[in-house]
Amino acid sequence: MDIAASITKVLAVGLILGAGLPALFAIGMRLEAIGHGDLGRPANPVYRVLGYAIFGLTLLVILVGILWVTRQTLSYYFDLRIFPDFAYK
């Protein structure tokens, strides 16, 4: 039963990050296009700023993911601990 729970967790994270991040990026692209008035609507700077905020969120998630994968290496070579102590056991 423990293996099934682990597989389910990996599947959920894979779907969220594998499909969720590109979907989030696409939503940001759409809002940015609406903000510039490219889709036959008048330009609206609120949508453009919202699109850029979603781009920033996507970039932040990618950066945190890279730092999470490399956390042990950063801790070992540079004595740099970015995450809480429970992440290094």
C-alpha cells in the first residue's frame, strides 16, 4: 500500500508541474496579449500587469524547483542552506 501512495504522490506532482506550469504560462501569455489589445479588444494595462505577474510566478516556481533539486549539493559544497532543516535529512 505504501508503494501505491508514493506512486500517487509522484503522479500528482508530475501532473501539476508537468501540465500546470505550461498552462499557467499560457494564461499569462493570453492576459498579456489582451493587455496590449492584440485580440481585437482595447488595450488594458491591468491585464498586461497581471500577465507579467503570472510570468514571474512561473519563473519563481521553476527557480525554487531547481534550488530544491540542487539543495544537497549547495549545502555540501557551499554550506548554503536555503530550505528548512528538515529538507536536508
